[in-house]
Amino acid sequence: MERKTFLKNSALLAAGLFIDNKLSAMPTLAAPLKVGIVGCGDRGTGIMHIINGMTDMFQITAVCDVLDFRLAAAQKLGKSASLKAYTDYRKLLDDKEVDTVIVAVPLHMHYPVAAAVINSGRHLYLEKTMTYTIDQALDLVKLMHNRNTQVLQVGHQYRYSPLYYRVKEMINKGYLGKITQIDCRWDRNGSWRRPVPDSSLERVINWRMYKEYSGGLVAELLSHQIDFINWVFDTHPQEFFATGGIDYFKDGRETYDNVQVMLRYPELGMIGNFGATCGNAHDGYLFKIKGTLGTVSLLTDQGIFYPEKKLLDEKGTVDGVTGATRIVWNKGGGTPILPEPTRDGTWYAFKDFYTKVQNRQLPDSNVFTGARTAISVHLANQALYSNKITAWDKSYKIDSK
């Protein structure tokens, strides 16, 4: 790419981000959405904390959970004196004061609750991964057919982060060159186990550890990075290789505490490596996208671009990518992709969800993209637990057209 074109494209990219930032600061479009939250565990209450700070967009009018102590805690977080509490999501859906539902229940319950919300005609924010099985994902696609004024957004929030948007644009404009390798990790050092006040609640509270309810580390963590690659390249993996085991926490769990998944994208000539462990937190979250002209290394809220030597030989600088000069390069030879860390991706996701509901538009993370990622996760888990290579089946019809 000629230097003038390189810099021109970068200027346009920067201008586009400036416009996006101005739009995000505009006043809201209409009255707050009246929200019911189904599932008041860590994720559900985490969402409550975020949208409690967005009162011009959201008003929480109802909460629902099958556990009394979680329901009571959620009620304390509510800002409305008339906040209603339910132990049955179907009762919440009978509440005429709820026009939008946020679903943050265990994975095996995503489909039945989501289907009920869709059939009620309400707008839906459905946490990732969209569904537990492939058939459920395909069925939600069918359920949303011709519901053009009803919004379903899936909680893959990195699709809404300014940082990840910027990386997507860099890749699409060829700044990284030909990309062949994706390296991802999401590591923790801990059992992932929640305290259980009564032994009868073990599977209700620690559902992530049991195959009947959970997709394990692939669904709960690595699905975000798998989804981002699907989005950036408008693709999905074709071949799935995986290995793992219960290698440290011998505590009766069924889902693995140590996994490595390799995904092949043959039409792109690209391999994705996605790994997670519960036995070491040194790397934490890592996301590296490697091309012939450079590497992007991402955290959840900030990223660095590392040019390959041949790009430096050709251009002398990479200020065309980020507007940065050599002065702000870090000691590792890279330059920041954005000048400062971004906010939590969930904040951006809900800001966009509100806009999409008001305008009746298809979100970036929608039923079609959610199905694509849910199927990818399920096939990765099939490979993981069967110790066999699995492949994408052409019969999976999820085209939005």
C-alpha cells in the first residue's frame, strides 16, 4: 500500500471513530425501557449495576430468580420502590410493565427462557453463549424470522467496544497484512466454585461445572474471542480440534478445568488457538492476531500494534495506523491502538441495545451471529469431550437473508 493511501485510510478511520464518539454522547431517543431481569447471579447483578447508571435508557421494573437469597439481593440493587420480584420467569412475562427482558440464567436455560420472551413479543438481551445446543440455536433463528420490529441482542459485548471496532477496521483495511494465526487465552487461578449454603443447591449454584447445564470454559470464556473472529472475518470455523481434562480440581466437577481448542478456517488460510485453564492466572486474558505486516495484542480494554520488520522497512513508521509517533512507542516496539483504556464492554453493548430497540434495527450481535458462535462452541465441545475432530455441517442454515 502506498504511504499516502495508508495515511489517508487511517485519517478516515480516525474520523469515523470521532463521529462514533460524538454520536454516543448525543441525548437519548425516547423514554427508558422498562426492563425485567431473569437470572440474578453474578452476571445478572453485574448488569444491574451497569444499567443502574443508565437511568435515561433503562428502568428495572422486575427481577426473577429461583434462589430466594439472590432475588433478595437483586431487590436491594433496584432503584424503583415498585420493583417486582418473581421466582418464575413466566410470571414476569405476564407483567405488562415489562417491555424488555435481560436473560442471564445458566446456559441450559437460555433457550426455553429466550423462546418464551420472543413469543411474548418483547425485546430481548440474551447473555452468551446464545444456546446450549445446535438445534436450539437454529430454532431461535426460526423463531425470530419476520420479527423485524423485535430486537434480540446476544451478550458478546466486545462487538461494541471502540477498541475492538478499531481492530476490526484495521484488519479489514489490510494493516495487518495476510493473517494466518490467532492466539487466545483466558486463564484463571481458582476453582470457579461458588459457596453453597445447602448441599441440595450444589448443581443450581455451581452449574458451570456440570455438563448437563454448562458448556464449560469454552462457552463461558473463550466464546467471546471465537465470536470476535467470526465477526471480523464474517466467517466461522470449518474444523474443530480439542483436548483437555480435569487436571487440577478433583472436586467432582464434570466440565474440564484445562482446555485447548484449535479451530481451522481453511477458506482464509487461518488457524485459531483458544486456551483456558483454572490453574494459572499469569497470562489472564490474551488475544493476539498475527499477520504478515503486524500483530495486534489485545486485553479487554486496551491493545498494542506491533509492526513486522518489513513494514518498518517499507514505511519507516506506523503512525498511519494509530496517529502515534515513535515517542509513544512502548519498550516492546509497539504502539497503542487507542490513546486510553476503554470502558467495560457491557456498557457499550447496552448503550447500543437501547438505540437498536428505539430504531428497531438489527444489532451487531444478533440471533444469526449468536447462532454461528453457539454452533462453533458446541462443535468445539464435541471435539473436546469426544477426543475426535468435528466439522461444520452445511445443513446449518443461519443466513439472515
